[in-house]
Amino acid sequence: KTFFSNIEGRYNIQNVTATGASHMWMFEGNMEMWPFQGGQMILRRGGSEVCLERWRWYMDQLPLEKKDQTSLKMMVDKEREGSELPQHNTTKCNLIVMKQSPDLIEFPIPKTVRVLGKHHRLNGPTGHKYAPLVHIRNTYGKINTLSEDNYRHFIQDILGLQDGEDKFGITA
């Protein structure tokens, strides 16, 4: 089963009917104050525009805010409260939260990136079984402490490449 057919079946994405609502699927967040992971999402062509436009509208209201999750949380909170919606668009936005699960997504911490990257550089492939989605986040700027060489080896390990191998033109 492919990643997309697995996730579509798990979250009933193909069977969302024309309810008059817009839909967006997002993974749960990594911190209580950020309940949604805005980095990866599933959208339906012809069925997610209202959610995206509304999220953008809230981002535009907070031009100095660095995190898109602030706008996303505000949008969802206002929707749940039944507050007046922006742009006179009364279409409901359903945000479906997908559970983080190791068979779908992983969020390696800097130490993991460092250890696996170093192993790949010194010994070749690690044998680590990566999730289909690997999201390297920069919470509190800690990921910036890793070297470019460490990142390169970590990414090569994810892609199953030997050191120096570049089938995809990544270093070009």
C-alpha cells in the first residue's frame, strides 16, 4: 500500500462528500501551544480553498508573527467559538487533525540528525527505517548547530544514497 492510499484510507479523505464545507488535514502539533503541524498537510483540489484563504487572511492580520501556527490556531479557535468569519465567507472550514504515527511522519531532533549523519559519514547507510515524511524542524534554533556535512549525510541516509552518490542532483 502506498503512503497516500494508506493516509487517504485512514482519514477517509476520498469519501469526504460535498457538505458545503472546506477541508484541510494536518498532523497534530509537537507542543501543546501549537496543536497543529502546519508543515505537512493534505488538501483537496476544489475542497480546501476556503480553509487556505482563511488561514492566509489571519496571517495577513499578524504580519510580524513568525509562526504560521499562530494564525492557524486563531482561525480554528474563532471557528470553534462561532465568531464572525473574515471576508464575509460563511463556508465552514473543517480542520481534521491526523495523529502523528511513526509509519507516516517523524520529527528527528538535532541529536538524531547528528548521530545518524555521523554514522552515515563514517560507516555508510544506517539501516534506520525512516517514515515516508521526515520533518526537520528548527524549534528554538537548535538545528542550526549542525554542520552542512552532517545534514548532507543525514539526507543521503534518508534517500538511501552512498556517500558522494547524487542520483537526484541535490548537490548540483
